[in-house]
Amino acid sequence: PTEKPSGFNQSHFVLDGEDSSPSSATQFDDSVILTKEQKQHFLEEGYLQVKQIVPAELVEAALGAINAALCMSGGNIAVRDDSTVYCPGVGKSDAVLNLVKHSTVWTIAQRLLGRGNVLEVDRGQIALKPPNVALLAAGGPEKHDKSLPPKQWHIDGMDKKMMMYSPFSLLVGITLTDVVKPNCGNLCIFPKSHKVLHPLLKEQLESGMPVFSDKKCPDKPAFRNGVQIIAKAGDVIFAHQKTAHRPGPNASHMIRYQVYFRLTHKDHSRNIENRSLMEDLFLEYDGLEEEEVFSWKKK
């Protein structure tokens, strides 16, 4: 993870209407940059942590909306496709969308996918990780093993063959509560997994296989380098869609609050249709210099 580069500006953007169109120039802050080292980290590791780029007032507004929903009688938890959905509808609220639209997150996304190339987003995923009371009773975060099972990972959409193994371009995870030690529900990343998975997923898709969606799949790669991300409220993780990840165990006494946004390049539908995404892992990352990507590919 890298530190916040100098020159970050947390001023608000001028927003246009919320539609499914590319982001406009008025939503781009020229003073917000990614250093060469940060770009290289994203290329090599498949993710980038940028610290303290969402202002505290936006974090607090989102927390307020989520907590208000949690305290309402009924309707705050749903199950869809065997997954737990927290606070349905809150992800579309201004309090949640402003985390991206009124912070430098939107500019950094364009620094990766290219200026004006990111489709407007209309929702975020409220991702809560409640305490595991058994782990808490067994001694809490310090007593629990920090290692991660090598095959317990996923990439978003890998169980949906119709999505052609690539339902979006860039995963953005915004931390709303401090996670300052392992085993507190941390977002867990498997560095460099994007490079390993890209050709394997292509092979699975072309052969009609279930894209590693079966946890017992004998061919599912084992990644033994999982990292539990240490983050504070306002920190943001940008991850390639092909980077393996998972939520970590929560042996603490606190709920872990996170919001995820899945951002899409304006040419994504075309790139899915012509299958070009199968051939080029960084096809949609127009913000990365050609020579940087070329140099990375030769390694």
C-alpha cells in the first residue's frame, strides 16, 4: 500500500445529471495525480491503497445513513442469490454516492481508466462484517490465525457465466471505520493474482467451465500470499476486477463498515462483445501509460 501523494485536493466536484454516460471533464481534478510508483504498484500487485482521500464529513454522512437503516424495524437485511444484502436501497442514497462523486476517488478512477472514460455510477454496495462471537470469545483478533485459506477467494461475477467473467472494470472499496489490525473484518487482497487468473479464466470460459465458482473445484488456484488490509476511515482501495479478494474474519467486537463501488469503462460492453478483454488484462486502463503497461507485460 502506498501513501497519499502530495497535491491531493479534496474539494468537491461540479456534478452533472446522474445517467449512464461517461464522466465529464467537470468531474476531473487536474491537481490529483498518481505517481509512477503508485501506477507500478497497481500494475504489479493488482491493487492500490490511497489513504485519507474521502473527507470525514462524507464518511460520517454515509455511516449515518447506514446506521439509521440498521435501526429501522425490518427491511435492513435481505438475501439475494444466497448472499446477504445489508440496508437495501441505501446504496443508492446521496450519502453513499457522494463518497465517490464528491471526493477525489472519481478522479483517481479516471487516472486509471482514462479521463472521461468512467460511466456514471448509480449505487454502492453496503458491506458490513459483523463480529464472529466465537472468535471473540476465543481471544479476539490477536489470538486468531492471521493466515488466509489459499482457496477461499473470489473475483466479483465469477459465478455468473453470462457476464463473460468481467462484469465491470475497477473495484473501489471505501473504508468507513478504522481497521487497524488483522482479523477485524479486513478486506483481504491476494497480490499478483490478476496476472495468474487472467489466462486461466479465459481458458475456463472458452471451455464452458464454471469459472472457479465451485469452492471444491480442484483446479482453483491456491494463493498463499493473502494480505489483510490495514486501513482507516477515508482510505480507499482500487483493485483490478481480476484481483482475487475476500472479507477477512472479524474476531473483534465491532462491525466492519465498508462500501464497494464497481466502476465500468465506457467501452466495456463493446470489449465484452468482441471478446478483446480476454486478450488484454489492462485493455481498459487507458490512464496507465503504454510504456508502463508494455514494460509490465514483458516481466
